[in-house]
Amino acid sequence: MKFWFVSGSQLMYGEETLREVAENSKVLTDFLRAKLPFAVEYKGTVKSDEEARAMVVGANSDPDCGGIIVWCHTFSPSKMWIVALGLLQKPYLHLHTQINRSIPNDAIDMDYMNLHQSAHGDREHGFLTERLRMPREIVSGYYQDEKVIKSIGDWQRAAVGVSESKSLKVARFGDNMRNVAVTEGDKIEAQIKLGWQVNTFPVGQLVEEMGNVTKQEIQTKMAEYSSLYTMKDEDTGAVAYQAIEEIALKKILDQEGCKAFSNTFEDLYGMRQLPGLATQNLMRQGYGYGGEGDWKVSALTRIAKVMSDAPSTFMEDYTYDYDAGLVLGSHMLEVCPSIAEDKPRIEVHPLGIGGKEPPARLSFTGKSGAATATCLIDMGQYFRLICADVECVPPINTYPHLPVARTMWKPMPNLEEGAAAWIRAGGAHHTVLSYGVTADMWRMFSRIMGIQFVSIGKNTDLYPLEKELELGDLLWTLKR
């Protein structure tokens, strides 16, 4: 995707000043283009309401435009932006900067003052966007500073996640796990607010597609598994069945334009194994996934994978080690191998639930490093996105009888307070664990999408969090 860069000015300064505005804007854009994760294109200087409206209409109609960055180089009377901003359908960032880091002692005169006055123009523009109650990001500082570059880059990633969200289709094979509350949700409201199209496909359709898989397709997939993972010869039968499941799942997903899916061990009619390796390898390719029919975390997993090329996976808080202050994160089968520290192993073991054959799955230990654990919950009148900062660490034991992928992390600020804060906020047991999507990116995503954002980190205190949630519940219920 590309992002449009637009400068704000007006006609009263004359052609010479406007040429300098354009030249400076190109210098700034060229610098950012070389530093940011996504391309930036200078789209000209807005000097009238007609130009503002044409710019917004053009951005709205360009499917490759991820958002608009606006900088008011000079004083830009912002009434000219009112109609245009009312039409805007793309993410919006207000960059408050200037072309010079410092004020030149000898060069400053009235001409310099008339040209370099973003301190004036951006405040005018800031008032208008606040008056319009626009969901926008504000980045303030010298454009060459690393902090500014990082903030713009984070916003770009959030905007790309928004674009993916608005066109995302999620396939549900079966319903969610029976009697579970948090994996339920309003799919109509999710499509209204987030753009997700969530539809159910019968397991029988998947079984039928599995019957159409050819021997050549199985051989090709088995060769792929052999190149990516370590596999024992005696497990090839179970692994081949996972290959059939993966091939059939991918065909249906691609035919339907779905980039995320969910299933449940309670609905495997006509299948010999719950998809394990099949699901994991699909996540490695970028598909989102949610276990036990959790379509919300499935969609979030896909969005996280689009927002950052760092590892992201479907995850679950499984059990605690209070002595070490750590969480053991895992799932019965489906953890993405993108987070693996070493080459994953294909293993076949009984599952213990579901009443089917022992499924093949990938077993590995997750990477160490800073990460986030994020979920989306349905509060009835609104959606709440909860993001916790965590520090993934090497497991303190080998756990030789745990035949699944696993990782360990320290919640912030610590296990007891982090878990209590998560439960107080209503956080789900399913999350997206991401080493690349930060809390700030999820905050920007939530602001653009118009949903509540709750952050749990090293400075979280339970009492202020309770007040934040109580006031937030009132605010977001009224907004709806």
C-alpha cells in the first residue's frame, strides 16, 4: 500500500511561496519514503475547498491508498477542509513538523516567518479536526527524528490492518465450543464496525473437498512438510491425513476469499483427525485462525500478520508457574510455527478430547522477546480490544510429556496483577500473541475503527484501571 502526503496552505502567499512549500514537501516526502515501512507519495498542496475535496475523493477511490498524512506548512485556513474531511473514508494522520530543525539567526525575516509557520497552521487544523471529532493520529516533532519516524511507521501498520479488516472474510467450520461465552459475539455488529464477513461452512463440505484431493497433491504437500519440519517415518500416515485436510481447507478458503477460519473439536463429523499440522501450516502462510470456533481471534490473527512481518500466532493462556511468575502459553494443537525458536518437529500423539485418531501436530518452543497478547471481546453495546504487554522467555523446564508447541511469558507488571487486570477487563482466554504488533499499533487501529482500547502494561494499577473501565463503559454505551 501507499500513503498520500498532502500539504496545507492558501493562495494569499503567492506563487513563489507555494513553490517553496511544494519543494519542501517533496524533500520531506523523499526522506520519509526511504525510512518508513510503506511508500509515501506527495500529492500536492491543498489551497482551497475544491482541492481538498478532490484530494479526499481521490484517496477514497484508490484501493492502494492506505491513508492520508497532512502537514500544514504555512497557515491553512481550515474551514476549506470541512466538507472534504466529512467525506474521508481513509485513516488520517496529522503530522506537526517543520522543514528546519532550528531557527536560522541570519535568515529569519518576514518572508521566512510567512513560509515556516506550521506552529500556526497546524494549530488551526488541529482545532478543526477536533471540532469534527475526527478519529486521527497526531505525530509531533522534527520529521527526521527516530521517534517521529517510528510513530508514523506504527500508524502506517495500523492503517494497513484497518484496510485488511474492512475486506476480511472469516470461514467458520462448525459453531463455537458449546456453552462457552467469550467466543460468542455479534457478527452483524462486527461487520458494521470492523468490516468482517463471518460465515459458516458445513464440515460436510470440507469432508467432500478432502475426498477430491489427489495423490500428487498429497505428495507435493508431504515434500513441503519434509523441507520445513523434522518428521519421523512412522508418522507419515497421520501426516498425510493432515496434508489432505490442509489442501482441502485452503481450497475452500481461497474459493470463498477467506483469509481466516475457525473450527472446533466438537464438530468433526466425517473426519478422522482434528486439523493440527494442517492449521499450523496454514497460519504459517498468513491465514488467521481461532480454536473452538473463536472467529474474533481468528480475524485478529490475520490482521496482526498483515500489520507486521514479525511472528504472530493464535495463543491461549494455559497454566501458571507462580514461583517463576510466568504463564505457559499453548493450545492443544494450533500454534503458528512462525514463533518457533528452532526447527519444529512433527509429532503424533493422542489428543484426549474429540474422540478421533491421534492427530499430527508441530511441537516446538517459542522465541524470546517483547510481545503483546491481544483479544477482542463483545461488551453488548460495543467492542473492547484488550492488549497486554508481555516478555516471552525461555521455558524454565523441558516439559517432556507435553507434546505441543509452547512458549512462556512474563505478564506486565507481574503475573498476579497482570492476570487480575486482564480478568477485570473481561479478557478472553484466546489471544493473538505478536512479536511485532505493539500496544501502540493496536491503540491506533482501535481509534480508527471506533472501538474501545484497553492497555495493560508495566505501569498498570488495578484501581485506576477499574475507574477507566467504569467510565469507558458509560462513554462507549452512550456512543453506541
